[in-house]
Amino acid sequence: MPTQYAIKDLERLSGIKAHTLRIWEQRYGILKPERTDTNIRYYTSDDLKRILNISLLNCNGFKISKIAKLPDDEIIKQAHSILNNYNKESDQIDNLVLCMMEMNELKFEKIISNCIIHFGFESTIEKIIFPFMRQIGNMWQVGIVNILQEHFITHLVRQKIIVGIDGLFPEPLTNPKTFLLYLPSNEMHELGLLYCNFLIKAKGHKCLYLGQSVPFNDLFSVTNIAHPDIIVTTFTNKMESISTQEYLNNLARSFQNSTIMVSGRQFFIPNEPITLPKNVILFESHEQFKNVLHSVNFAFNVFKPN
């Protein structure tokens, strides 16, 4: 992570507009930027931590005029008090950003464990972890986060979801469905799919989780043995040798006796529409995925190809 931040970086990380930050800086002196040898203004990691805490207080009813009069240790104390109340899931996202900046695994573990106690596992993953991961992705794209920090956080989140899966003891179903989950070749972003694994098992269905970067031809050896009712996969990146549409058509044609559930940003690229084959269902969020699992018609007669 860079040790120098532009005001636009503070805006992206705190959610406070650069114009507002400049006003606060001039009127209240809450930030004191330094300058490079070429007289360019920049902010430090301490400035970033300070503005994150100030943003948290401001979003929870503190007026900026009051915050500006508080010493740094009192700002930190008040921010921690809000975070420890666990009233809002969104407050914890800023807390996790600080963990990432510090690469503090123990603090991360404590925050997530407490969030699970207060909000439950699913709300923690859906309303805290995934929005936080999206924010990390945006930060990585503009160079605020480096790849090692992203890997550090991704590994910790992955561990949490796996622990959640291991802790499941659902009531057995009389007619469980068999799901097969995988990512296509060169797809490595598996956290969303791994969470689908949790949701499926929590409902008592069977789940074959193949994980990242599975070659298309290798699917046949598994499906010939397991005969999955539903195949779930995600398309995050463009493929190198085939379009998403062609791959999807091949998948639907090759597994005509299975319902195929898909998601991913490749389905939402402007001016590049994808037509869904008749045995394919698109889900845009885990909430939609859960709605399918909760459906009273989950005998899959309504989804099964004719």
C-alpha cells in the first residue's frame, strides 16, 4: 500500500467527497497534508486512519464542528465505542479496512467473530464481508491496495467460510438434490461460489465442490459418476479462447439433464448481452440464490428442462 495518498484516495476510502474534505481541512484543520519536494500535497497512513474514524463518527450523528475539537485519542475512543456496539453492519466495513491496512490478522479474527455473534453468519458474510471485498477490489484497481494485501484478506475470508461450512449440521432431507459447483478454466475468484456451497449444505442438499479453474472436459468424468441435478458456476473474467456465450451454450447442451445456475459480471457488460439457454438460470445475488433454495417448488420441476 502506498505511504502517500492523494485527496481522491481519501475520498474513495472514506466515502467523504474531496470537496468536503477540503472544507473540513480549511475550516477545522482536521487534516494537515504534507508536501513532496515538488510541492504536491499528500496525506499519510495516519491521516487516512484519522479520516476513517472521523467519517464513522460523522455518520453516527457527531457534528464535524464537535469532532474537530476532540483530541486524537478521544476520536479513536469514540470510534471504537461505536464499532463495539455492533448496531450497524456497515460500520464494521471501515474497521476491516483498517485491519487490512495494518495486515492485522488477530484484529480481523476478533471483528469477524464478534460480527457473527451479533449479526449471524449469513448477515456477516453478505452485508459486511462481500461489500468489504468489493471495496478492496475498487481500491486495488486504483492502486491503493496491493496484490499481497488482497491475497491476505481473501485467505482469511476463505477460512471463515470453510469453518462455517464445517460447522453445519442440517436436518437431512427426504429428497435432497445434488449440486455441482465449479469455476471455469482460469477463474480464481471463488469466495462467492464457496458461499453458495455453504447455503446449499445449510439447506440439507448434497454438494460436490470442485473449486477453481476446472477444465471443461474434466466435468464429464465427474458428472458421469455423480449425475448432478444442478450445476452452479460463475463467470467473472473473459475467457481466452472462447466467448462466454459459446461456453454457456456448450455447457447447456452438454448437460441437458441438469439445471445450470450462473452468475458473474460477464452477464452485465453493457452492449454485450448474453442469451440464456432454456436450462440455464441467472442469479444476480446470493439473496436470489437463497430464494431458489427456499422455494416451495424446489423439486426443480419448474426449472428442469423439458
